[in-house]
Amino acid sequence: MTELIVVGVIAVALVVGLVALLRWTVGAEVRRAKVLAQGEGGTARILGWEPTGVVHGGNDILRFALTVRLHSEDREFHATADRLVRPMEAPLFQAGMQRPVRVLRDGERLVVELE
């Protein structure tokens, strides 16, 4: 009986871990695609970045601190955005540079993606 309980607990832990992994990887790609397709255009100035500690396909995912200005508004706001950056792309994402962004309003929250 205890073996069955242990096997059940291990099976549940594996399923929960797999669901969390899929949500974190596939879910992030789905969210990004939605923001890029439906989001409002703007321009961001990169204030700085830090590594998230996550690597995907040998490439680092970095968290960028940004000042964003939407094309439809005259005000700026601060935001963060995570993005996978390949070593060849690194010169395009330096502090002080401007990059296009897409912003999607999700209730009170704004979701920002660097293009």
C-alpha cells in the first residue's frame, strides 16, 4: 500500500512539473505572439539589462529595464521585458539604444515585448 502511495505522489509531482514547464516555455511563446500581433506600437529606450539565469537553446534570456513611449501617447512609462538574445544580436540591445516595442493592455497590467 505504501509503495502505491509513493508511486502516486511521484506521478503527480511529474505531471505538475511537466505542466509547469510547458506553461513556462510554450505559454511564454504564445503570450509573446499575442502581444506582437495585437499590441500597440511604441519605442523603448533601454536603461539596462540583467540576466534572468535562464538559457534557452544556448542563448540567454535577459530582463531589460525600459522607458517606453507609445506612438499614440505623449507620456513615457517604465517597464521591464524579458527577451532571448543571441550573441550576434547583443550589439542591438545596449543601454541607451532605442528599440521598437509592442504593448498589450491586460486589464490594469501592460505587457511589453521588445520586437
